[in-house]
Amino acid sequence: MSKLGRLYKRFQREAKRRPKEVVVLAVLAVVAGLVWGPRLVPSFGDDPQANAGESGVTILSAGGSVESAEEGLGWDQLVAWRRSDPAGWAGDDYPLAHDPFVVPLATAGDEKGGISPGAAPVVVSPEEVNLQVTAVLLRGTGGMAVISGRFVEVGQEIRAEADGKIGVFTLTEVHADHVVLESGGHRFPVALPGEKAQDDIEIVRAGPESD
């Protein structure tokens, strides 16, 4: 039998002989753990979010919001910090002039395809991104349309891309022979196919939805 086993057997015998002393020792052990535990283990008994906040750790809460103990550095501050120690960044040739956190946007007037300061986003027509209406559902003041194989209700957006052009449109009106899409403040009526494609068109008329 190992030493641990012999000590355990001896403890059982002593507990049967002197139960009051054993209870006192157990209480003292619990008190000692509560008093000395936080000192031996810094995170023992503390709020994990409070501990993470003191160390600058970013926490994702249950509601999905991000809480941070300290404000992050901006790009200019990161550049200044990096330039303060050239030797430490000797092997890094990443260009300092470009902020990697800037989201590029498709803009007009830039021959190189980059970002032109002050340029307005390009507004494309539904035809330029090959959006086609194949069916409509008339329903009260609203409605629905099948646009390029996707069901879109009035008020919803549809995104399309073709030949490097990107268009985001909102379906605003549905009529028996056409729909109206809006993008960037522009209205684009899109007609259903002509008589040659009438066999493939489904026009459904429905009354107002019941409560």
C-alpha cells in the first residue's frame, strides 16, 4: 500500500475516533482556502470581465457587443510607433503609407481602379448587371417579383455583379408589366419580357393580405 493510501486509512480511523476535531480542521481548511486562494491564484474569485479589462483584453459579451478596456490605436499612431524603432522593423517592407483598415469602394474617375478622393460611387443600371424580371406577384400596395431567379419583395434589396460592375437595387414598385428598382437616388423601370416570352411569364394577382 502506498503512503497516500496509509495516510487515508489513518485519517479515517482518526475521524471515527475524534469527529469533532475533524470538523474543526475541515472548517479551518475552507477558511484558509477562501483567504489565501485569491492571493495564490490572481483570477480566483474575481470577475473574469474585470480581470480581462485590467489587462486590455477585448471581450465579446453574450449580447454580441464588443467591450474593450482601452481604446485601440489609430493608423497614424501605429505608423509613429513603428517608425520609432526602425531596427525592429528592418525586415518588414509593408508600405506605411497605406492604411490596411480602409475599405476600398468602387468609385468613378480613377483610371487605376483605386479610390479617387471625393468621387461619387458608380451607379449602374439593372441592364448593366444583367438583372431580368421573369414574374411578378401583385398583392395590395406591395408585391413580389422574381428577379434573376430570386424572389424579392417590395422594400428588399438585390445585389448583382457583372463585368466588374456591382449594383445594389431596392425594389420599390411592382406592376403587371414592369417593376421599379432604385439605386443611388435613381429610378429604373424594368419591364417583363415581351410577347415572345409570354409563355414563361407568370402574373399572379392577389388581394390584400388578411390579418
